[in-house]
Amino acid sequence: MAIITDTRLNQVKVYMLKYISQNQLKRNDQLPSEAAIAKKLGVSRNTLREAYVSLENEGVILRRHGIGTFVAHTPRIQDSLNEFSPFAQIIQDVGYKPNFQTLSMVIETASTDVCDVFSIPATEKLRCIKRIVLADKQPVIYVDDYIAPAIDSSVKSWDGFDGNLVQLLSDSIETPLHQIQSFIRAAALSPRISEYLELPEGSPVLSVRSTIFTNDNQPVTYSKMYFNSDIIELNIVRLIRTKTTNY
């Protein structure tokens, strides 16, 4: 298996994450020797060691001198808040196989918070999609998507919906999508959603409320999401602004 020169380090990391996931390795399970992995991938031992150092710093593996390399914990799915990536992509990036399961798609009367987002009357009905995102058959995200009534009428058909809501909207409306505004807080899992995430009621989860806006600042969707915090991490990089002192 030859690896392209300019992406060797990242591809080695992706391979190792997939190896751990696909072989269902658990904490303290031993990985193949560095020599065996380097030979299989066609990379130098130095490149492999760099990838191992990065994975060890991320807490995925543990190297024991003279003994071998072991799994520290199963890879976590990392969703960066700095830029948007589809759920399928962030799941694939750590070696899991993504899957989407639509639980229901109904027209219902919106709750007060949904009406406030779309500035619609409390009696108005809209489309609600309830779905689960899975990684290797493990439920990791529960989602309630609410579609603005004006946008819903622009979608020709929902029959082929495959879980990629952003792509469907981009293909259906004329005004380009512009930004996603999200609010995040810790929450205890409710009885209703615990069934779908296969976690005990009251388990800690990350509760995210996200609104997608178009270029003209119109909300098109409002989503209530619950992330299994045992396997998903949300990360962000923030710049530190310092004052410039003039003397």
C-alpha cells in the first residue's frame, strides 16, 4: 500500500484509527509492530514514529518502550466548531463507518422556541425530521430538524433524503447558505432520547441548538441535537487579542 508523499503523516494516522475501529480494539489491546505497519504502508520508520507521537499526544495510543504500542482508548469523533463538515465526514475521519437512520418525517405544530427562530405564529405547522447518526452501528447523535415553511416548499422531494441536509438545501434553494449559529450546553439525557442513543436516562450529553442561515440572513433550518459525549468531542480554536501599547 503506497502512500502519497505530501500526505503521509495524516494518512498513516487515518490508517491506524481505521485499524483500531475495524478490528474493534479496546483499551490495552496491542497494535502490530512499527516494522510491520511501516512495511505494509510503504513509509519510513521516521514517518510512522511521527504519526505515533501525534496519536499518543491525542490520547489514542500508548507506547511502552521495549514492549510495544497499545490502544489507550477507542478513537473519539472530533467535530470542529471552526468550520462546517458533514457528519459523515467527521465520522469517516476517525475510521468509523457513518450511517443515517430517519425515525420519522412529519408535519407538526412547532414548539415556542422553534416558532421564535422562524418568526412564525404558534399555530403554524412545519416539517420535523427525527433521525439518528450512527458510527459503526453505534448511535452517536440524535437530531430533530425543523424546516422553515418557506424553504420546505422549495424542496422538490424528500423521498431521497440521505441524511445530508445541508447538501439537499443547497441543491433546492436559490439563495446560498451562509452560516450556522450554534448554542451548546451540557444536559442530562431524557427518557425519550435515551432509548435512541442506547444510553441510560440522565446520562450526560452535549446539547446543541443550531440554526442555518442564508446569505440574506434568513433562517432555513433549526436543529436540536444530542451528542454522545463518550465518543464525540466538540473543539474550537480561539485567537487571543492583545492590546498594542504605544509609547
